[in-house]
Amino acid sequence: MNLEVIKVAFIIFAIRVVDITISSYRTILMIKGQKLLTFITSFIETILYVYGLDLVLQRLDNFLNLFVYALGFAVGNYIGMLLDEKVGIGYETFVVIPSTCNGEIANKLREVGYIVTTVKGEGYKGEKDILYVTIRRKDLGKFEKFIKSFDPSAFYFTLETKRARKFTYLTKH
């Protein structure tokens, strides 16, 4: 294998990683309703995709090119998922059902600056508080850690929140 073959394979891999990372991010932007950013990333993604595919198709006799193209796809998806976790565009609504029905966790969340809406529900063992807390996606880990430390037996799940009107925290945390 000569240096030129390795260089082309590396270029194919790099283009594919960037292309798919952008594609993953574009999908998130599209779901979040970010029209302009979706337009821009789609444009860039298409140019990279066509160029990378052209490099592979011109050299179909070299299995390495096909291999790095597929590997770039896999790595790009992985990086796109990591990027989504780090950037965390938009909001999520946590629905928390505390293990006790005494309002303590809702008050604690309010003390540290979260806006909490509480409703009463009926569970297997009687009345339950149901807490709704809308937070920035980039704060998911911190919020989940707080819930686990305060009430390890609490049941919770998240709801994808496409829009949040006049979203604010009471304080910074």
C-alpha cells in the first residue's frame, strides 16, 4: 500500500466523520425547529457527502476506501451523539414522582431555583405528588444527580419539550 492510497483513505474517513456528525446535529436542529441552522448544516452536509462518495466511487477496486467510508459513518454517529449530550439544545421536562408525598422534594427544588409544577396523582399505594420541571437539556445530568441524591427511590422520566415559552430559572444553579 502506497502513501497516496492511505492519504485518500484518511480523507474519505475524515469527510465521512464530519458529514455524519453534521447530519446527526442537523436532525436535532430540525426536530427543535431551528430552520436556518438546519438549512445551513444541510447544505454543508450535502457537499461533504457528495465529495466523499465520489472519492469512494472513483476507487471501488480498493476495499480500504469502502471500509473507511463505513467506519467514518459509525464514528460520525457516535460523535454526533456525544455532541448532542454536550451541547444539549433545547429543553426537557422531567416528570418526577417522589417516593413520599410530603412536598419536600418540590420545596428543595424550588430552593435551588427550579420552577416546579406539582399535581396530585393516584398510584398503586395511594396518593402521589407528580412534579413537572422543565430544564435546559444541557443541565439534564446535574438535575438527575440532584434527584438521585435527594430521593434515590423517586421514579422519573423525561418528555421531549419542543418549545418553552418565557423559560427561566428563578436563580442560577
